[in-house]
Amino acid sequence: ISLLAYSYMNAHDLIKKQHQEVADAYASFKTATDDDRKEDLAKKILTDLTVHAAIEEELYYPALEDAGEEEMVEDFKKDHNEMKLQVAALTV
């Protein structure tokens, strides 16, 4: 297995794990009744999304580009740019 394929597999597993963690935190946020708990969960979600985006951009996207998926990567980057703007607006 090539180093590129290995890094792609590891990045893919990590990204899937992060998707689930954010989904779980959001589910907890929706059912939380304590304001402090909701604030902690909101901060965690925003931090996790920021880290998640960085990992995708540094590891996952280059592997996809090397596999000839430039158009897919461009679509993902547009989504990430929108997400980054929303996260920035919420963290002010």
C-alpha cells in the first residue's frame, strides 16, 4: 500500500469519526436544557468543525486531487469556505 493510499485511508477514517462526533454533540445540544451545557457543546462543535476542516484540507483533499477528483475537491472547498464563514460569525 502506498503512503498516499495509507494517508487517504487514515484521513477517511478520521473524517468519518469526526462527522459522528459532531453529530453526537449536536444531538446532545438539541436536548440539553442547561445553558452552560449548551454553551460548552456549542464551543465543542465549533472547535471540532474547525479542526475537521483543517484535516480535510491538509490530508483528504490532496489525496482526492492526486486521484483525479479535482472537481469534487473544488465543490468541497466551496462548502468549507461557507462553513468557515458561519463558524467565524458564531465565534465573534
